[in-house]
Amino acid sequence: MDTYTSAEWNSYFARYVLESAGEPVTVSEIQQQARESNIDNQIEIAEQVDRNPSGNVYTVTQQNGKQILEDAAPVGNCPPDVRSLYESQLPDSITPESAADTSFTPQMDSETPTTGLSADDPATGLDPFTASESERSILADAGIETVSDVADTTLNTLVNVPGLSQAEARSAIDQAERVVQSDRSDVTEALARSVGYDTKQQQIPSIESLQSRIDGRASPSATVTDIQEIKQSPGDPIGLAPDSDTFDEIAYHSLPILRDIDHPLVPDMDNAVEPKTVELETGESTVEAISNTLALSEKGLLLEGPHGCGKNYMIRWVMAQTNRPVISIDLNESMLAEQLIGSVMPQEDGSVQFEDKLIPKAVKYGIPIIFNELRAAPPDITMALHQLLESNQLVIDESGEYIEPHPAFRFIATTNPNTVEYTGAGALNQAFLDRLRTIQVDYLPSNKEIDLLDEKFNRHQSKIPRDVIKSFVDVGTESRIEDTTPTLSTRKLEDAVEWAIQSGNPRGALQEIITGCSSPRDDTDHLIEFMSDTVPKNLN
């Protein structure tokens, strides 16, 4: 009678478990499967791994305090009991001999899609099952009715289903666990949003942590900052510490960093993704040019570019890096100067008094203003802004004030290009433009736009394959070539990615976005046809 060494038993069985799982497994799981296969008296995998310091038989890594077996190279001859497992539970192409001659290759890319299933769906919706009445009956007798039940069951229970191999049973359990995890992730993300987490930018805690937070706090409410009542200037420049000569400690590019005084109008960008930028003809990145321009207090800044390309995001990023408060005003042609500058108001004692609005307050207290859609400003507002830039003073006739801006005040504006696509945007006076440094901003190159979206949505956990993101960007790029198609901005693509993650249907999500931003004159059919040929229907 042939005898087999412990190394032969362990190495061939460990490789069998890897091939059965299709992915790396814990060392303890190998021992558990040995017990389920009734050969645990021959398997001492933990001891074998410890005796393998050179890694020539077992490739093991440490993850979260657990030993993970990445590969096993069988040695010697395969014991008959283990050979029978290869023959009965694995595909014909995987034999003990082939396992001994090749390295283990994880089958991560061949996961059976689970799109459309939820934890409460019937278990027979999982791929290995045939949904026959006899199968349903056998599963019901074992207390297995839903996908969630499959995720909770053991391999031994599932292999009792007639016609189901051990590999198929394991596949069913793996599928079910992915469905349950996906459902749990959706619930966790929704719960995180309900307590104020930015789920695209912040690491989402466990559902238990979120529940504890909910149980221990008052009902959620809005955070309201009354800009009109703010009379707090930003901090002073931090200056260079006596023992330091590092300029980076006191400035972001060349814009001085201010002391952090917890000003309520400093943008919260702690968990934001750093903007992806391009190099300008000056050799500066876009963000660097913004910072360097803002370092010149007498020079206004104008960012000109298409909608949704990240103009405001880059400005807010720079403000956050330098602890600077900022307010944003969306201009339109129906605005009145008194809405932004102020007006004479009656007082309780019967007198009248001029009351400042946003612009005077910001100028007095050193709060930079972003004037969005500058071309849409009516003439009386443009005149006041021109005066502020030209003379570095804000003159308010009604109150008799001549306000010289606080040193931290900055004039920032954004606008869309003065092109046919943005009809309704007026031209700006050249003398006004001469007071502004204009930086042209456009949509990112495809590779950087893919990187941006990938980092925004997959930084903390993988939510959507990068290939799907690439397909979205390909459609976005196509939409920007012709004036006759609806233009998909980076912001619109971000919305589409988020919708695709929620629905599991990237093609449907992007089609809804395209339809929603189309006008009657757009050639929507061409873009949707291109999208149908480019974007997959499922996330898997």
C-alpha cells in the first residue's frame, strides 16, 4: 500500500482548495475544508506553512492579521483521496498533474454577474441552480429560500442538492455573499448620507458605527450660515516659523497660507480629491496659475471655460489649502445693484440708514467673492465692479463711504466662453477685462478625466470598474466634438457614474443623463447610438 508524506497531502489539498475557490483563501479555511472532506487527520496546513520559510511551496501574505494563501506548488505524488476531489469537483482541465506544473491563477475576472439580484430574491436565481421544483423543495427542506439564506449556509449543506458539485456550491455561496454585501453597501451608503457624510469624498464607516451615531444624536437639521451677519475677517498670514526655511509651510504655490481660525466660510475640502489640471503655456498648472494670480491682491481673476469643467472646484480647492473664506454669487441679468451692494432702509426710530449687502461686507472683512457668469451681470453691477478693480476702492454714494478693500479680499469671476453655444452671455467691456487676468479652462484630457472620476468614486472602495468610467468619458469626449450634440460636462459624467452605481445599469444611467440635458435642436440620436456601442449594460 502506497504511503504519502504530509507535504504531499497538504500541498495537493491546499492547491485544490485554491482552484475550487478561484481566489486566495485563508489558511484556516483550508483546514476547515479538510474537516468537511473528512481528511482533516491528514492535513496540518498551518504547520506546513510555518515549515516553508523559503516560500518554494506556499506563497503566503498577511492581511488584517490573517494568513492568506496566494499559491501552492504541489510536491511529490497526489494522494488518491485528494485526487478524487480534483476529479469530482473541478473542471477536467485542472488535474493534480497540471496543478504541479503551473502556478495558481485567480479567476477574479470570471465572477458570475449578480446584477439584478437582491438578498431577498429566491435562491434559485443564483447561477448554479436550475430553478426546478425538486430543487426548490430540497433547498426549502434545508431552510434555504432566499439569496441571503445561501450566503449564510455551509458548503456541506449545499452539496446535498442533486447535480450540484462542490465547486458549483461554492460558486453559489460566493455569488450570494456578493449580493448581500452589495445590498448592505447600498444601505450603509444611504445611511451615511442621512447623517451628513459626503459618500463620494469620505470613507464610509461601518453600518454599526453609523447606527451608534444616529442613536446618540438629535434629529438631523440643516447647517445655516447667515452671510449677511458675518463680520469676521480671515486669519493673518501664518509667516515663517523661526526654525524653518521651507516656503511650502507658509504658502500654497505663491499664495500665503492664513492662520486657521475656524472661519465658517472656508470651504471644507479635507476629503476632496485634488483637482486634475493641465499645464499652461507658462509652464504652470491651472491650479498653480490660480494661486499665483490670487497672490497679486490688485489683480482680479477670471476663469473662462465651458460649464461643468471644474472652475469653481479649483477655486474652492485653493481657498481651502490657504484657509481663506469665500462666497459665491450667481449673477443674472435681472439682478439689481441694491441686492448686492445695499440700500437705504428705515430704522425703528424713524430714521433711515444705508445697510450693506454682500459686496461691501466682503470687501470690508476680506472675504473673496466668486462672481459666477460674469457676462450675465447687468450694467449697473458691472460698473460697480469695474470701479472696484480700477481704483481699488468701493464707493457707496448713499452712505458716503469710500471702502479700501481688506488685504485678504480677492475679486474672482467665472464665465462661459462668448460663443454660439452659450447664447445670452453678453460681451465684457475691454477696459474691464484689462483689470482681470483671464485663465482659459477646458475639459480635462480623457486620461485625466478618467483618473479624476476613478479617484472620486473608487478611492475608499471599488464601486464601479475603471473600464466603465472610461466608456463614460469616451461618450463625453464624443459629445464635445460636434455643436449639434448635447454636451456632457465632467459634472454630468460624475452624475452619470453615481446613477450607474445606484442602479447597476451604466448604459441606462448615461442615456437618462443625455436625454435630460438635451434641447430640441440637439442630435441626441447620434450620441445615444454611440453610447449604446460604447457603454456596457451592466457593471460586471
